[in-house]
Amino acid sequence: MSKEQNSNKYDLEERTFQFAKSVCLYTKTLKRTDSNIEYSRQVIKSSSSTGANYIEANEALSKKDFKMRIKISRKEAKEAAYFLRLIVETNEEEYQEKGLELMIEAVELKKIFSAILLKSE
């Protein structure tokens, strides 16, 4: 692996970390309703799992294992976008801007993982 490829790998690790961190901080600002508590729990799990599985993919024992971890990362990013959408659409306007930013990031991560999968074929 070239130095540039290695650098890009860690950039995505950092990006997924920052995404999970931002989601966690965002959910702390939400009002404590039953639905927000549940949606927050779910989106925190899926956003953090996105990056955790990407890290696992980088340590994969085989190409098959790598592809499976990337697929899981993609699935978790898609799930995070879903729960962020629920939060945005069931809360007041003051929570929408940041929620939409995070939702867009989740969709972008999903697209990145899809591209990685295509290139690994």
C-alpha cells in the first residue's frame, strides 16, 4: 500500500469517527421524549458501528472478510441516515439543520462504501 493510499484509509477512519462523535453530540441536544430517546439510541449505535466496521475491514484476514465488513459499514450508514431522518421529521425546526447535515454525511458515507465495494470486485 502506497503512502497516499494509507493516508486515505486513515482519513476515512477519522471521518467515520467524527461522524459518530457529531451524532452523539447532536442527540444530547434533543428533547428527552420517548421517541427521541429510542431514535437516539439507534442512531448512536449505527453511526458508531459504521466506523468500527470500517476499521475491522482494514484489518481483514481475507478479501471476502474485507468486503463483508464494508457491506456492514454501508448498511450501518444507511441505518443511521434513516434514524436521523426520523429525528429531523419528528422534532422542531431548531433541530433540523444539524440533523440534515448529519443525514447528508451518512448518505455520503454509504456512497463511499458502495464505491469501495465496486472497486474491490
